[in-house]
Amino acid sequence: MSVTVRRAAILTVGDELLAGRTINTNAAWLGDELGRHGYNVVRAETIPDDEEEIARTICRLADAADLVVVTGGLGPTQDDLTREGLARAAGVALREDRGLLTQIAERTQHRAQERNARMALVPVGGAAFENPVGTAPGLRLTVAGTPVYALPGPPAELRAVFAGLDLGGAPRSRRILRVYGPHEAELAETLGELLARGGEPEMGVTARGSILTVSITGAGADERAAAVRARLGDHVFGEDEDTLPGVVVATLRERGQSVAVAESLTGGAIADAIVSVPGASDVFCGGVVAYTAKAKYDLLGVPQELLDEAGTVDPRVAQAMANGARARFDADIGVATTGVAGPDPHSGRKVGDGYIAIASAAGTRVIERTGAAPRPIVRRRFTLDALWVLCRGA
Amino acid sequence: MSVTVRRAAILTVGDELLAGRTINTNAAWLGDELGRHGYNVVRAETIPDDEEEIARTICRLADAADLVVVTGGLGPTQDDLTREGLARAAGVALREDRGLLTQIAERTQHRAQERNARMALVPVGGAAFENPVGTAPGLRLTVAGTPVYALPGPPAELRAVFAGLDLGGAPRSRRILRVYGPHEAELAETLGELLARGGEPEMGVTARGSILTVSITGAGADERAAAVRARLGDHVFGEDEDTLPGVVVATLRERGQSVAVAESLTGGAIADAIVSVPGASDVFCGGVVAYTAKAKYDLLGVPQELLDEAGTVDPRVAQAMANGARARFDADIGVATTGVAGPDPHSGRKVGDGYIAIASAAGTRVIERTGAAPRPIVRRRFTLDALWVLCRGA
């Protein structure tokens, strides 16, 4: 083990995690954050809400790592035993922190004071950290020479308290690129040797709902990010927490353009994605979900002869829908989708086949899409494709 | 510990889990399945792809539990060291299984035979289990008197191999109820003593995106499910894998009714949810996302005087939108939403305020909704409320 890489262990506490009622997303989030802070996570364990088990496991992990982060079990109920377990691991008592007690009473509007008073207990020799988005504070205590942090379990609270910690050492530089278009395997091929393990900067790729996230951590992250961008071109749609709809709204706002949508197989998903962005009303006029041929004719003015002749899955229908949306809502840009979401083929077309059209003053473009997949994936691909097209401009 | 509840431990192996590149969904899935098979999961640990660490941890877990399930690290690459670690835990060698070797060679079409041959290695004294959806078989070996199963890490393979195991004992009966409406704390209050820990049947409640799932496991599950239904009434919208949009489509299909939507703050989310259900076209006509006052007037026929006088967040506007959707799409039922999604108040109304209207031949009903929350939560609540109203009938 290199001298500069420090070992961290993660302990998550909670019966609900062991029984599978909750998926442990905190461990992954902490693993990623600790990596960014220069720690190598050597183990992650989950145990029940049991004081003795908590104490014993903290001792073992403190022995095996240079830093231990515990989450969960800091709430006000009798099941929450992490603060007791932490104190026991170090062989110290809990003391009531008057400042915390006042703060907690205020935040809980003096309800259930006796119960909530437990959250003002701090191990002797330890420190408490303010929880800016919740009631239970974070705790720090040294156990057998190793710093142990106990942080609240609700993800938003964990993140907020973690952000306030000083874990020592300078965090490594990090770049996060957000990518849409290639599959994970295609991305690996395109990036090739840049992804090789064990180098500096370290590279990681995660996929979630067709969006790939490329993380670059360590010395040379900026240069590597530029190299990745050079290979992926405009498939890199943003950085950090950017989302495709967020970039669509920001881009249209910058250009002073408005958009309206006409959706068949995406069924409202494009509109929903855009409206999910705060301030979407600056650029979004509205949309029509034209799920039937009749609605395409009635609400979007798609010619009945075209529908009779070509059916609903046709490039000219997509084009007419995009133009119809643009005209109906008096928008600068109209976007339309029509296709076969599945599970059954229709209009003589296969599942996954369809069209995305984008209409503007400059004219109308139609993009063909094919590729069978389960219904939710087909619908998501059309939705993300349409958003990606909007990011790049009409 | 009761004699009938056996202790299980879960070990997941993989650097990608510790670094946070992958969220550990296998542990939750196994926790739930093991619970259903009568096991109490007492710990879940994640460790790196390190032979000695794997061996040492398997030994410790075999000591602490009556069953150990290991996942990950069974692939063909040099990083996959679970089979070596398992053999080492029991102090046995690995032998090549000729039958497996042939099977693997066939499945991999004789590519990379040398590399893939590792997957035909079985610890001496152990057994292999066929992987119906992948190449790496599952393994079983007794370590210090405790059965240890090593299963592939890809979730689909884990599930397929797990399904073929005989873990001893009869799986316990289980009922799953799906609930919308109450918050988790309200549910706990309503169900009260039924949720008490340590009883039979065992009860669990999980919350995901405002939908609560009540699981009831063990003897008397059916009677308990009836008792829960009696207390929660029509807040129980389904069982098992039922979703609100799925129940909406099934209910409307049963009644022979069609629906159209008019969405303002939900912005296409209701339409999207309905269209996500295969066969939605049987009942769904379409919708209008009327995000602006102009669109409410132009496309839905909301009277301009009303919009001028009352603004967009008004019960009469919601009513006119629902009627407009019903008329425009020639549907049996029209549903509409209008309100303040946030982050800023508008039309003189607070974030979270708004209306859901439902129109049918029987007339129009309007439901008022209030309660500040972050934008995504406000939007989700209106969406789910509208779907729940549709489940119960116009």
C-alpha cells in the first residue's frame, strides 16, 4: 500500500438494510466521496441496530483502517443505538450537550422533548457537527487512535453533514463528465487506454438510465478531461450534476428560444423532463400527448390522408407533429416523437422503430431510430434522444 | 434467538462496490429473499477482490452465522478471486470439473478457453450449480460446519442461480400490500400494534417515491393482510408488483372507460405514467401539457376572463381544464392539475398549493392540495394523487 493512500472503512447500521427493505446507497456515495478525499475504502459492513454489535464492529474497523465512517442509528427512537455503541467502543460515557439540546428543541418546535433529547448526547471526548438539514447531529470520536465519524442515515442529511467535515489532507482534484449516446462498452472502446486501471488520474465509468458518468480523479484530471472530451465530442453534454433536461433549459434560455413538444410513444416524458427543471417556464410553452391517430389529427393538424396512407409511425407524421406543436404553441422549436414502444409491434413496424422530428424557422429535421428493447428502455431512449437533439440546437 | 430463525450473513466482493462505482443492490435483494426463506440476516459485508481477505472474512462469517452467501468475483478475469478465497477458507484445493469445462467451452463458443477454464474450478468437497443465464456457475462448500454459497455478481445471474438452490426449510408465506396516501409515520400510527417487532407474522414497511410497501411474512400473513386492509381502506391500491398507473389502466379497462389529461404543474408526468403501462392505448386518448395561461385558453378552452380574474391556480381553472381535456380528446374521463411546483410562489399562491380536477359524465370534482415541499416532491404528489383518484373511479 502506498504511503499516500489512507485506508477507510464504512459501517452502515440498520435492520432495514439487512432485511433488504432499503438499498444501501449511502455506502456507494461514501465510497466515492472518500476516494475523492484520497482514501482507499477497504471494507464496508452493515450490521443491525444493536449496541454491542456496533461497539465491537467499530473497534474492529478502527483497527483495520485509518478512518471509520458510520451512518445510521442516530435518530431519536429506541432503535437508534449508534451513539451508545460509539461511546462504548471507546469506553466512554455520553454527556448531554446543552447547546445541542436547545438547538434540537427549537428545530423540533419543542415536540417530544424527552425523546429528542437523546440526540443531544455526545460521547465524552468527542465532538458534534451541526446537521444543516435535519435534527440529529454528526459525531466524531477517536477509537484506538483512529478517528471515527458517526453521521445521520437519511442520504440528504449524510451529505450535508459530510460536506462540513475536515477529513485531513487535500482532496484530490476531480472532474466529472456527463455523457449521452454511446453504450458503456462503446465508451470503453472509444476511450481505450485512457481507462486503464491503476494509473493517475484514476478513471471510473458508471451508467444510470442510459446516462454515463465519467469520473477522473487525481493529478492531471483537467488534461484527461480534455482528452476525453476530444474523443467523445458533443456526446459530453455537461459536467458534475448536469442533467440533459437542465442543459436543454439552460441552452434554450441562452439562445432566447422557446420549445413545444408533440409526443406519441414518449407519452409526456419529454415534457415531464423539461418541466422538472426549475425555471422551465422561461423556455417551455407546453405539449400535446397525441397517443392516438385521432389526436394527431385533431390537436396537431397531421393530415388525415397521411395518417390513412402511412399510419402513425412515419417520418412525415413526425415532421407534421413537430410543425403542429410549434404552430399550436407559437414556439420557436417544435419536437415530436412517434414510434413503437412495445411490447407488440404496430403499424407494420417493429418494436423500437420510430422517428424524432425537430422543427424550427430553419426547417424540419427527422432522425430515425431503431433497435428492439423492453418498453421502458425504448421510451427512455426516444426521450433522451429528443433532449440531446435539443441540447445541440435545432 | 428463537430456534426457528436461522442466522445468515451476506458477503459481497468487488472493488467497484467499495469505490462507489456500483450501488450494492445484491445485498438488499438477498436480504429480502433470505428473510422469505426464514433467515435473519445478521451482517452484510463488502470487501475487495483479495484472496486472503475473502478467505478470512468467509471464516469469520461462517463462525457468526448458520448460512453464508457470497456474491461477486466468480468471473473469468484475474481480478475474480472468490473461488480461490472460498477454497482457502476451508483449507482445500481447487479441482477442474470436466463437465463444467465442456459446458463453459460451449457457452463461450470456445473463445478465450484458457481464461474461461478458471470458471470450471470447484473446491474439493464442494458442489457447483448451473448458471442458466450466464457462464460462471454457483458454488457450495462447507466451511467450519457452515454452508457457504458463492454466487455470480451480475444481478440477473445471482437471481437465476439463487432460484435453483435448496436452502432447507419451507419458504414462509408472504403478502405484499401497496399503499398510497399516508406518510410513513401516519401509517405506523394507523397500524399501531400490528407493526410491533419480533412477532409472527413479521411486518416491514418501506417507502419509495411516496409509495409505501407493507410486507407481511410468516404464519398468519393472510389474516394480517386483511387486518391491514381494513385499517387502510382504499389507500391499499394493490399487491405485489402493482403500480398506481398499472392499476389505473386495469381499472379503466375493466370499466370500459377512456381518459385524457390536462397538465400544468405535473407537466406530462401523469400522461407519462399511464403510457408507461403496456396496453395503455386501450384506455388512454392523450393529453395537453398546458404550461402557460395561453395554452390553457388555446388548447383547452379555459375562459380567458377566468384566467384574467383568477390566475392559473384556481379550482375553476382546474375544472375547466379537466372538462377541456375530456372534450378535446372525446374521452370518458378528464383529469387536470394546476398548482405551484416551486421553487418560487406564483399567481399569489404558495409552493405546493394547487388543484386536481376530475371530469366525467357524472360531473366534475375538484380536490385541493396544499403543503410546501421541494419541486420534484410537489410534482410527484400531484401526479400520484391524480392517479390514485383515477384508481378509485370518477
